Amino acid sequence: MKKNEIWRSYGTDYKDLTKRLLRQAGLAELLPSQDARIAIKPNLVTPSPAEFGGTTHTEVVAGIIEFLQERGFYDIIIAEGSWVGDRTEEAFEYCGYRNLARSYHVTLLDTQKEKGFTVDCGGEKLTICRCVKDWDFLINVPVLKGHCQTHITCALKNMKGLIPNSEKRRFHTMGLHRPIALLNTFLKPDFIVIDHICGDLSFEEGGNPVVRNCVMAATDPVLVDSFVCSLLKYRIEDVPYIRMAEKLGVGSSDLSSLHLITCEGTPYEDLPAQNLLDVSYAVDEFDSCSACYGVLIPALERLKEENLLEKLSVPVAIGQGHRKKTGKLGVGTCTHGFLTSIPGCPPKEDDIYLALKEYILKDS
């Protein structure tokens, strides 16, 4: 496979579809010796079914494992760390990965429990989970989907699951885009398999899946994310970490040189442009984590649909930047010093919606 290629196949037998795609894309030619330890990194951001559009389908990972084992590779590990606020162990169980691991006799590794080590990433010190030192070949298996803060999430951002929770929090205080780009200067997947089966194009946790029944393969994460931008009708500039990663030498965003190869099936029509309700004017966001911000936005959208958001007298504070500060209205543990604070790390969407609705009605 060449760096400027993205291979894709369409169908509904996801496991066999994945195996055929890997064969056609030439993964076997890139694999190391058979005694190598191979890590598979899915996206299990939260304990939710893959059909909701937020997590990697087990069938895709099963296809990868069968492909490897049929070629004599048996030292295989599935490594992931859910976002802050959810437990990876629950995601492993609920998303079917525990049964998958038993069936294929592979190891599950919860990176939330891993110790970290500090490395230089493009001139910045970042903390990475220590387990990455033990791998010889990394297969990144992201979900093609939207993101409440960065518009899209796919190959580059999926590497965040390989850093400790404390570092995930720090990434948000660093501006999120720059540390994502820096992280990818050290964590470089050897192969990428993209789950484009039914990703939610609005939010990373899923809930509004858009079915495309597609699996893709590539080796350049920058090219992949640039292609995702084009599919979701975003400019590459709308997702700053893509250009940042390119300048750091991670890959190329040049879509004019992209060789898109369809192996089987008929491509769907273009994905719909994302016309999300603009509710950001009601938020005082300062270094918020994705898990917290991701439940606030849909709660605000529900209030907007009920013509209540316009009656909110003060913006809703959210994020680590509000720690030890005071104010009128906040969401999450970081705003516990505010007069009205909706608790949780992260809170539940329904709790935010009901609490804000009560606040608005009392204030009106």
C-alpha cells in the first residue's frame, strides 16, 4: 500500500468484508515477523453499542484478528482507554470486546490502568501509556464520526486512548488541537482500518448513526483525516490539528494526490453536511473535557428546540479553567464553587437539561 492510497469496501458482512479489504490493500506485505506483538487500537469512547455510531464494531476487529491469525500471528492485544468519566472495563463488556477476546484468545488491555512515561513529542513533553513500548506493530481502528469540539474525529485523535486520564485532561488545557498533533509524532500507527459503517456525524459518543456500511484502509493518518473533512463538508482548516500534524511531518493533507480505490460494493452518495444548532453563544467554555462538553451541547439543543434557551440569562460555565472560581451557573465538578452547579464528571445529559430548564423557568 502506498502512502497516498485509501482503500474502501462496501457491504454488510463486516468481518469478511474487512478480511478481504486487508488482503486487497496489502496488509500482509507490511507485517513484521510472526513473533511480533501486534496491538489493535479501536475506539471505545464510552459503553455504547457500535450501531449507535460511537464505537468500533467488533466484527471489524474480528476480521483483523482472523486475518492475522490465519497468517501465523498470535501475540495480539486489543488496547484502549475510554474517555474521562467512563470506565474502559464497562466498554469492553458492553461493546462485546470481552467475548471477542475470549473467542480469539487475545489480550484486552485497559490503558486507563496503565502507568505513563514522558517522551519528547515535537519539542513538548507528553505522557504516554507505558504499554506502547511493548508493541512491534500498531493497527489503528477508529470510527469515522463527528466531534463536538473538533468537528471530526478519526485516525489522529484516536491515539488519545493511549495516554493516561490525567494527560487527557491536560490536553484540553493545552488547547486540544496542538497536543493531538504532537502526540502523533510519537504514536505512529503502522496501519489504519477505518470503521465507516454508521458513525454519528455530530457527536463522538454516538446516538445519531448515519449508515454507510463501509470499511476503509490506509497508512497515512493525516491523509485519512483530511479525506474525512471532505466527506463531512469541512475545510481542513476547520480541524487545526490536521495541518499542525502535517507540519510536524506526520503525514500529508494533499487530497489532490489521493488515490481512492474502491475494492467492492457501490459507494453511497455523499454524506450530508452537518447543520448543527448553534448553541455555543450560551456557553462559557474554558478548557472543558470532551465528555462534559459532549453532554452539555445536546442538552442545550433540546432547550433551544423548546424556545427556552433564549431565556437563559447567563452563559453556562464549563471546563477545568473554572476551577476555584465563582459564578452564577456552571456544569460539572469543575464549577462546584458556582451558585448553581450541576454536578458530575461528566454529568448526565438529562440531568443538565432538567436542571437548566428549572433554572430558566425560575429565572423568567
